[in-house]
Amino acid sequence: MKENLQILHLEDVDLDAEIIKNILFEEGIKCTLTRATCKKEYLSTIHQSEYDVILADNSLPDYNGISALKYANELKPKIPFIFVSGTIGEERAVEALRYGAKDYVHKHHLNKLAPAIQRVMQEVELERELKESETKYRSFFENSIDALLFASAEGKIFSANQAASIMLGYTEEELIKLETEDIVDITDPQLSIFLSKRALNGKAHGELTMVRKDGRRFPVELSSAIFKDSKDLELASMIIRDITERKRSENELRKLSRAVDQSSVSIIITNLKGEIEYANPKALEITGYKLNELIGKNSRIFSSGDKSKSEYKFLWETITSGKEWQGEFHNKKKSGEFFWESAAISPIVNEEGKIEHYLAIKEDITERKKLETDLSSAAELAKLGYWEYDVYSDHFTFNDQYYRLIHGSSTEKQGGNTMSAEEFSKRLVHSEDASMLANALLDAISSPNPEFLGKEELRVLRDDGEVANVSVQFKVLKDSSGRTYIVYGVNQDITEQKHDEKELIEAKERAEQSDKLKTEFLAQMSHEIRTPLNVIIGNSDFLEEMLADNMDS
């Protein structure tokens, strides 16, 4: 109740007015009384202020309480009206209540006045709170993003908000003509369980399938409760949320979870401090740890100690800046055994772009590193050039022998043993060599054969301007999914061999030319000798025939 009530008191008897004032004061009713003694003063005074309550005698010389009540109802209907009279009878009191009076108190029982005022003011306060609650409820009901429905115990819908209309495809007028079974999929096996739970507990929460106006079914999260209204009728409330997108996301997450669990590569997720929050089965298989042995541990638990602080610093600066880091780790298993991993570590950001976790995708490359070491060592022993072509970075990495082979043995080494494929192709003497190399690498990369072997010869322009002939033999390395990611091989300088081959060819050509000249000379000599001999022989035969009869034996 208010601290200080504003009371308009219609009373023509001074003594009665004073008694009532004193009684209110004694009963602890803090108030300011404004008195009107006649009709004129009442009609004037009621306009002058906002009163909390009106007290009125029933009978005045020029006015009566019922008339005063009717006027107050027309002018200020929210002000509670209480009769305080010594002449009001039972019939008149009933009439007063019918016209809207809140109570009546006989002047012979003024001890009931203060409680009557307190009760009336409590009712006013309660009514105000109810109005506010109704306003809040109506605002919540109309503006809720969830669909809200009210139905009878038999399932007859009698109220629906706008969200329900949008979700179900009906207007509110159409919905209140339906039963709940018209919008709920009655074939859903969860429905009977849901209704049984609600009947037992008075409320239930679960997931069901609902049906739109066009017949499409969709999943919802439904909360329903049974309650009774002011008329003791049993009603049901329903709060409905469409979870189609959530279900789709859950299905995608389940697929992703299965893919991660069945992945042939290690997947590890850490927090911002680098502490492990998740490791998939492949990571556990490779490292030999159990999941509970890794959760909360820093990812450096695998470190062999080979990487320097500067390398880790670069890694950390890369991923904390929102970029992906790629590289290799020489790691250690739980058993103490060392192994190699290639890794790609990237940040996981939220919708606001803030980094929340780090994701590491790693693959065991121990066998590859062993093979590379063996090949490189063999190449060094044989003085062969050894190289690797990384398909993803499009770069060549090679040993010192290969560096000397393509730069020239007299060239002072500058920079590291790495070169882009584009830079390497520029060193080839002819564009046909570049095309041949590109096609050979493409065949190697696309070949389904894990034992693919390739061989060609290239001509390389060295730094000193000399052209080197190089024989190339290479092999592919594929990951677990069959994709080629490394092409590696050996090269040999065959410039001297090519020079020797050229000299042999030229010597052969010279010998063949000499034989040709000799044959032509002999043929010519034969021709020159046979010509006069043939004349002599012919003439001899002629003379022999002509002188045959004149010659003796």
C-alpha cells in the first residue's frame, strides 16, 4: 500500500468527518483527507487531484452516495469507492455494490473502516500487478520467437501466437479451428511416451514431429504443461521450437565425428595454451597413449627435443596470428620410440573471428623419412644427385651433388638446397625439355601404381654457360588415400658420356664416309681401265676374224 493515500471524503457532518479522520490515524492509515460537504464541492474537488480512494456518506441534504458513485465511475472509474454511512440499508448496500462500490461500512462499526481501506488498496495493487503481468504476458506471447499454443484438455486449440502461425503455415483463425492432432504427427512413436509423461507429471519436455499445413513434417522441441484457469477448466500450454537446423547440424557433426574417428591421419585439438582437449583413435594408435593420459597435457608431450626454441616460436607466432603452419616433427611415442610426422596446424575461430582452439592434422611419415635417408645416403655414396619434388609446395629439394650438377662444379654455393619448379624449368635448355619434365611428373603424380618408375634425359644450362646432360630416374610416394605427395629420384651427369657417344658417332660417320669414297674410287678406276681394254679386245677380235684365212697355225 502507498505510504500516503490521497482520500476524497464526501461528508456533510463535521463530527463524523473528524471521528473518521482520527480513526484512520489511530489505525496507522497514513493519508491526506480532502473533504467535500455537498454536491457542488464534490463535483469540483474530484477534478482537482488524482485520488487513491473515495469515502462517501449515503445521504446528504442535496446529494446522495449512489449519484456520487455513478459520477465517479464515469469520470474516474479506476478510483475505488467505499460507502461510510449510518443510514444505508441492506437493499441500498447491494445496489451500491452492483454499481461498482468496493465496500460499505456502517458508522456504528467504524473499526471496520481501516481494514476495508487496506483490503481495497491491496485489491487495487493486485489488479495493477495483474494488468502489468497481462501486458508482459501479451508482449511475450506475441513477440516470442517460439511458437506458443493453448489448447483444451481434449486438444481443441483456442490461442496461438504469430510465431506458431509462421511455423505451421496457418493463420491464427485457421489454427483455432483445429485439434492438436491436426498439427502433431500421430505416427511418431515418441508421442505416446510424451503424453503419458505429461499425464503423470502434469508437464513434459521432449522432441516430437509436427506437420505443417502443406503436409511437410519437421522435428520440434516441445514443452507442454497442464494447468487450470480461473474457471477451474483444465488447459494445456505448448511451447514449440523448430529444431530442423539443429538436427541437420547434429547429423553433420555425427558424420564429421565418424570421419574423424575413422581417419587415417592423427587429429588433435588443443586449447589456447596448447593443452590437449581431444585426440582421435589414429593419434592414440600412433603415439601409444590412452586418451585420459593426454587430456590436459601440453602437446609437447610428444616432442623429441630436436626442434629449437626459435622453430617453436615461429610455429606459435604463425598460428596465433590466424595462419596455418606446415612442417615436420621428430616426435617420441609413449614407449620412447622416435617417429616422424608431417603436420598442418591451424586455428579454430568462432563466429566473431576469435581463436578458441587449435587443430593439428598429422601423418606418420617415418617410413618415408627412412626411405629418403637411405636414398640420399646411397646417392651420396654413388656421387649421384638426389632430389625430392613436393607436389603441394611445388618445390624441389636436393643434395649438394645435385646442386653442383645443375649449377656447375666450379660455382660457389649460394642459398639453400631448394628451388621452385618454375625456377628449375628456366634452367632447361629447350622448352621441349620443360614440357617433357612436366608431362613426366604429371604421369607420375596421376599414376595409380604405387611402384611407378620414371626415366628421361634432360639438358640443363649451368651457371657457367655450359650445357649438362642429365639422366633422371624417379619414383612416387603416395599417402594412405592413394594421393601422390612426393616424387623423389636420382640424377647423374652424363655430359662426358654424351660427349663420348657423340665422338663415337662422328668416328663411325667418318669411317663410313671413307668406305664410301674408297668404293667410289675403285668403281671409277675400274670404269676408266675397262673402257680402253674393251676397245682393244674388240679390235683384236675383229682383226682375228678378218685375217683368219691368211694366217697359218
